[in-house]
Amino acid sequence: MSKHQLDYLDELEAEAIYILREVAGQFEKPALLFSGGKDSITLVRLAEKAFRPGKFPFPLVHIDTGHNFIETIEYRDAMIKRIGEKLIIGHVQDSINEGKVVEQKGKNASRNALQTVTLLDTIAKYQFDACIGGARRDEEKARAKERIFSVRDEFGQWDPKRQRPELWNIFNGKIHKGENVRVFPISNWTELDVWNYIRREKIELPSIYFAHKREVITRNGQLMGASPFLNMDDDDIIENRTVRFRTIGDMTCTAAVESYAYHIDDIIDEISASKISERGARMDDKVSEAAMEDRKKGGYF
Amino acid sequence: MDILKFITAGSVDDGKSTLIGRLLYDSESILADQLEALHRSNRKNDDGSIDLAILTDGLKAEREQGITIDVAYKYFQTDKRKFIIADTPGHIQYTRNMVTGASNANLAIILIDARKGVIEQTIRHSFLVSLLGIQQVVVCINKMDMVDYSEAVYENIVNDYKALSYKVGLKNIKYIPVSALKGDNIVYPSLNIDWYKGDSLLHFLETVELEVDDSKAHARFPVQWVIRPQTDDLHDYRGYAGRVSSGSFKVNDKVTVLPSGFHSSIEKIELLDEEPDEASAGMSVTIHLKDEIDISRGDILVNTQYQPEVSQLIEADLCWMDTRTLDTSLTYFIQHNSKVTRCRIQEILYKVNINTLEKEYNEDFKLNDIGRVLIKTAEPLAFDLYQNNKANGGAIIIDSRTNVTVGALMLRAIGE
């Protein structure tokens, strides 16, 4: 391309900043959904680039399943202190206590699916009209068709047939009362892009992304971190392995991979040569080929 | 490393999904678990080989119908470039999807079935690529295996396409004979097509030099957001946040704010802790001006020497994207960069039959129709002609009742 062409990370960064500023300009009550994972941590960095020295024009919102990795929560609280922005926490436990959702039973029980209800309740409570998330189109097939501004009806539902065409860099954020828009500024990033950006920007991450010793059990061919949240029985054998996590979600549904990647350079090498895609380590996508699409329609991120 | 965004135009029958699947498969851009899912799937080609088209079919409804009904984005990279593919459907009822995908592409792959040659949809796809101003075209003449890799068949199609390209006004065209199914000339040069000495498709995509038109166009900076911390230590801080949509701005450049027409010059350019001397097309920055002027979202900073058109009456090419017919008596919204104002489609000048390219004169502007219209806006727009500056020459129409995006506009001239 021409001499003026930006490097690909600069271009992805500039696009994401542009999208964040469109959210600020077009919505009354936006929020940034923060999971503690590397993608939402990247969003925070991008928001700093978009709005400093001003404050973020939105709070951070964390939907806490109560089954989080302790390292995630510690990271979250330290980060909030550092950036000086507002954090709102929606607790899945509250939804359970209120009887809105019922805890799953059995060996593969997880609160992952329950957080959709807590998320929608939190959106309704604070009347958020736009929720910024760190989803990327390369994560899963159903996400490949996701818009950058994705309109949800008042039930939080995503209708693949009702999606608005997105032309050029023009994002139409007009909605009716009760509707909201999910916004994905890093849609066009791949997992590798995110890691390269984290390295370039020297962004600090929760320690569980890097290799560490952990007690794990093997379930359905996947390594799960042993925890009080995981329903275990006599068949489960606890082993001490050196692992790391490629995504950070609920402890009950996020599998570890065996790894000796102690530094970000090791991780980038590992991913570049990797044989398993990132969502391959998510039990929740495995149920059926259309699993992700069904959950999205129900309001899951 | 840079990014190349391209669109693939063709229908299922031309093997479009297979071509993309082949590109991903042969460039080893498919990971083990995705590959496993691919092998697990029941869909197979007639000869028992895996159906690569599955890789690009996203949604359930599409899998059931076996057609692509939306724009699906696919990502892959080689050590030379990062690629973003907008995979769009080829049938006429999905014209709006192709227009959407094309609006962000720097290159278009047009697929032609070697057995069929240049057909109606080839004309349609080429017209759309030209309408949206994509500068580079790759014509892949596919299914060469079905015509015994015949050079004569290939040459005939190339000649037919050349005639078409003059008619629709396409300039930079690369022709490649391929078989997506067998893998000929997609990633690896074909042994079956020894009479073709040119690049494989991937090699061409990796190496093609594209002029980025927006960087050569005049300097434009639509203001998205004003940063005003109003804290004690930053009491007078006032930064205009936005993305340079075309050209470039340097510190001390004289700028004009439109539509108000105030002049000032650039004091400082910021990107978090950095203070670059120059911001070029595509960069998201914060600009400070030397004078205190009232500027808000929807305004645009331009190089004072090269100003855009400012008008409330605009002639534009319109692609209609809604199932409800265009209503010339209705007030719509128009969104142009960060500016939103009301508008009316005052007059339909003509429509284009996108299969024959003939002009038609009737009043009904329906889903997927394309033609020239005259628009009246409530407030003036500061725009460039789309053919000179895509970033500042495109706009969308929004239905004020449903809030849905119903039209894509390529602004072509000041109206009379």
C-alpha cells in the first residue's frame, strides 16, 4: 500500500478509538462491560487513548458470577484504583437469591449461562443504552457476522435477520426506548492481534494468563482448574500441572492449557504455532455446532 | 505489515465459499479444533473430500438453506499481510449486503464460472464494485478443472470481461484461472494450468500495491467528541477528538471549521502521551486549535486551502436497503460522518437496471434498487464527491420511524 498506510496495529487501534468515541457521541448512558479478560483490558487501554485527559464517558460494568478466579478480581480492583473510573458490579448470586435463575446441577454445572440474566437486569437497572464489549469476529462462526453496533431488543435478544447494514465507517446508533446496542470496538482484531497489542503497549495482565502450577482435573479432554465451584466426584483425579489460561471466564467453564509460556513473548510464539483456537478451550461452545448462536440470540454477549 | 480488506463477489454456484475455504485451508489459517469440526461435519463433496465451504457459512439459517445471507467477516494473515475478507452473497436479492461489504473493501474478487463465462450477475457485481469505488479487481475464472483447463476458454472470458470493464469503468484488473475445488492457483501455482505464468491468487493478494485514495485526498477531520476535563489543573483544556478521514494535518496548518466557516490553525496534535507533528488518514487523535471557537460533534475541520462542497441540495447515487419502498414525501435522517440531520429524497432522477445497466424512469424505489436521486437536507453538509474522497463522500439514510439504516448514498454532485 502507499507510504501513508498505517501499520496494522496502528490501524486497528485507530479504528477502535474511533468506535469508542462514536459511542460517547451517540449515546446517553453507555457502559463498558469488563470481564477481567485480556480483551476487555485492551478496551480499557483504548478508552484511555480515546478520552484522556478527560474521564471515560461511561462506567465499567462487571458481571460477577461469584466463581471468578481470585487473580481476576484482584487485578480488577487494582486497575480501577489506577485509572480512577467508576465500577458497577452485577452479582449472579443476587439473581439466584432473587429466584430469577436457578443454579445448575450435575457435574458440568456452571454459572456461565446464568450471567445473561444478571447482565440484562443490570442493563435495565442503570438504563444503559449502549454496552461496549470485547468480542471479536474471529472467535466463533456466529460472531463472524456480528455488527460493530449490534442492536438488541428490549429482551436483550439478537436477531441475525434484523441487523443493520454497516457502511463505511458510519455507525447508526439510533434506537427506541428500551432497546440497547452492543458495541464491539475490537471486532476486527484476532487473538494474535490482541496479544501483539498488549506487548506493544506493555499492558499488565492477570497472572493466570501466564504459566503457573495449578491443581487440575481432566474433564472431557480439557484441563479444569480444581476449585470449590467445580462439582467433583471420585472419578476426578487432581493433578499438579504447569498450565495457563487462554481466556478468562467463569472457573467452571474455562479450561487451562498445558504451557510453559511464562512471558508474553512465549505466549505469542505459542499462539502463532498453536493448534487449538481460543474458544476451543471453552466448554460452553462445545455443546452443539450452533451453541454460540443460540446463546447470542438469548442475550449472551 | 499492513491490512488488506477485500470482498468476494460471486454466488454459491460459482464456488465462492469453496474459494475462501481453500484460501484459508491451504494457507494453514484453520486451527485444529475448527479443522476437526470440519471433518466431523456430514457435508462432503461428491468425491468424498471435505466441503471447504462450511468454513465460511456462519448462521444456522444459512447452513440449512446452503446459502450465505449476510456479510461474514473472515480473518487470516500471512507473514506479508493481514487480510480481512467480507464474504457477501451474490444473488440479486442480497445486493444490499454486497454494497455493505464493498463499502469497506480495497479490493474485490469477482468469480466467474468457466463453464458459464460473463453472465448477468458478473455485470451486476462489476457495476457494484465500480459504484462503490473499489480500485483493484481480481477476476478469478473458476472451475477450470471442469473445462479441461482450457486456455481458449479462459482467453474468451478475459476478452468478454475486458469489454464489460470499459462499460462499467473499472481500471485495475488482474485475471487468474483457478479451481477452488482442486486448489489450482489459489495458494499454490497450478501444475494443471501450465500456460498461465502469473501469480497465484494469494501471492497477488500479498503483493499488490494499492494506492490508498484517502491519504491523497484533501485533509478532513470530522469531530466526534470534545474533550473538556474542566478540572482545576486542566481548566482551559479543550481537545477535539476524531479520526482523520482523509489527507493529513500538520501542526500550524490553517484549518476551517465547517459548516460554520470559522478559521483557525492547529496548535497541537495529541495521542494519549504522544504529540505527533502530523496526523494522517486513518489516525485517531485529539486536535487543539489556536483560537477558541465553538465546535461540537458533527462539525468537520478541513484544510483551509482545499475546502469541500457545502450544500443542502445534493445529487447522489442511492442503494435502497429496506423492504419498505422509498417514500419521497417522508422525512428521513441522513448520517454523514459524525453529522446527523433530517432530509428528504426530493426527486428520483433515474434508476439503473443493474443487470443490463440501462436507465429506468419509474418512481418506485424498492429494496436493492440503485439509482440517482436529489436530496434536500435540513442543515448543510460539508462533503466531498464520492469519486474523489470515499471517506467524506458516503452517507447513510435512516428511517426515522424504525431507526433502521435504509439507504447507502454516494454523494456525486451539488444539486440544482
